Amino acid sequence: MSNADDEWSIVGERIRLARESLGMSVRELSRRVDVSASHVSQVERGLASFSVRALYTVVSELGISMDSLFEDSPVDTDDSPFPDDDAVVARSKDTSLEEAGIVLRHADRPTISLSSGPRWERLTAKPESNAEFIDVIYAPAPGAEPPADFVRHDGREYGVIIRGELNVQVGFGTAVLAVGDSISFDSSIPHRFWNSSDDEVHAIWFVLDNHLDEMRQQFSSVGATNHLHGSSERRPASAH
């Protein structure tokens, strides 16, 4: 994608198709997201963008994954020359890791720039089921105040700062994360992140959807160490 307009023309089209497939009107989606119907219409036509909070709400209400919004074209696994199973590289000595969807070059990262917010660059060559792996970039914003809206969604997320300093608030707790600092928390707790420095901030983020709660229970039942986290409902994973 060459620029934000190109990004949102694709994202908007995906949102429109998902909304229409549910038989949901623009007005109804706008009511659920708490934005105007005209703004939803502009987003769907690629003329505007959603905020972080609004986009999280949209994917939840439409029952789609955040990853699906990154793609330049719809993913059709039936037409793919390679199965979703990464083990294809173990079966064919001539298969490149790029073609197998294992390696993604920096220049090829799918990107979404949020309204008055960060830029997301997906770090996986293809959408992952129930998980997202993303480089989140915050533009310099000296003296910026925290976002007005908190975000909350199902799942658990993990982040590490690789450049700059990021302000974080999870619930009532706050911190400033510097390079090398990391964070993990239950995404259902209201949270927000912002950059108030002169420098760009890069944070690597991993969001784990809560469908793995069943797997956690299975591991626990056989005495395995519990490293999987989730909550009771199942919704699309998201990131900041």
C-alpha cells in the first residue's frame, strides 16, 4: 500500500462487504460504533478513517478479524498454491519461505494508519488465526495528552518497546515504557497508549485471541504448566 488513502480504500471496502453480508445498515453500524452515519459511509468509500477505539468496535460488531483488513485482496485458501499448513516447506525442497507465507520482507508489510493514532504494520506474511503480530508506530507528538477514549476487547496482549518511550495506562495504573521494556495484560481491562515525545515510537505487539482458553483448560487438566490466557467470550483479536 502506497499511502493512507490506498490503505483505507481497501479497509473501507472490506468493512462495507462485511456489513452488507450481515444485512446491517450504515445507520445501525454507526449507532453501534457511536460515530455518525456519514462518517461510516466516508470510511467505507476510503475518504476517512476510524480511530483505534472505533475500529476495534467495528471488527467486534461485524465479527471479522483485524488481520482481514490488511489484505490487498481477499484471501482465498482454495486457490492458494500452498496449504495453510507451514509444513509445506518440509515437503518441497524448492519452496521459498516467502511463497510459503513464512517470511515477510519489510517492504511488503501490509499497513493501516489509524485516525489520530498509530500506524499498524502486520508482521506475518498471511493472516493468523486468532492471533495478531504487529509493529505499532506512534508519530512524534511532543507534549501530547492521553487519548480521550480507552480501548477494551477480549483476549490477552503482549508488547515490547524497540524504539522511543511509550506512555501506557491499563486500568488505573500508568507507566512509561522505554526501549527493552515490555508489558502483558488482559485486554478486557480498559487501556490506552500514547506518545508524548519528540521521537517516533515503535512497539512490537502480539495479541492472542481467547479461543485458546479451551486449550489452556486441556493443558491444565493433564498437569501442564499454564501459559495460555483468555476470557470467556470469543471475539476477534485486536491491536493498538
